[in-house]
Amino acid sequence: MTKSRAAFTSHSPDETAQLARRVGAQLGAGDTLLLEGGIGAGKSHFARALILSRLAEAEDVPSPTFTLVQTYDLPDCELWHADLYRLGDPDQIVELGLLDAFQAAICLIEWPDRLAELTPETALTVRFDDMLQNDTRQIEFTWTAPHWTSCVKEALA
């Protein structure tokens, strides 16, 4: 499959949150976002803004750093937010129930390299580069599944 790419330059946390809300509006059950980047690159900020934009009622959206997974009931499906940084073995992915979630829920995965061979082929990768200057960062989208093309175009419009 051919890999497609698109990039967005965010000049502030607010711009990153706006992008997250636009991406979130396009997501449905079975969609997985792989959030890549170093510590402090903006992965959790993006995920939190996306999650809040999809909830019927506002609620606390903590980082899943210690719980590994936080789930949210959306009007149309579940949303799973996973932080796999502390995961020691890909077998734990199965124990967490993520393989089933990839099929039935919206999944936001931080530190997706921990998935190894369990990484969904149809996922959208969102890479956050470290700050270029001040609060400016480059956010790159890569995908192979055709349905992401319209999602990314809509989000970047």
C-alpha cells in the first residue's frame, strides 16, 4: 500500500486543540490514531482535546499513564485512550482488550511502538515533532487506508 502524508504547523496549544477537535469530528468505531512523539510533544494535549470534543457531557479526562487505558462512552461508540509507555510486552495488549477495541471503538494510542506486530495496518499515524520555536510544532499525518484521505483533508481545511 502507498503511504500518504500531510502536515500541519501548530503555533499554539489552542491550534493543536482545534486540530484535534476537527480530526475527532471525523472519527467512528474502528478508527485508530497512533500518536507518536517524545515526552511533552503534545500527544496527551491532542488526545484530551479530541476526547472532550466527542463527549456528550464534559468530564475529567486524565492521562492514562498509570492506568494504561481510559475508556469513554460516546453517543455512538466507545473511545479508548491508551498510553503504552509503561508496557513491557506486546502480549499485554491482548490482556488489555485493545485488539477488540481496534474493531469496535475509536482508539487513541500513545507510544504505539509498543504494539509491535499488533499495530493495526489501517491506523492513522499522527507524529508530533518537538517544538520548533516557542509553542510551534510540526504535526505530520501518515496513512495507507483510503478513508483517512478525506478525514485529514477535512481536518486541515
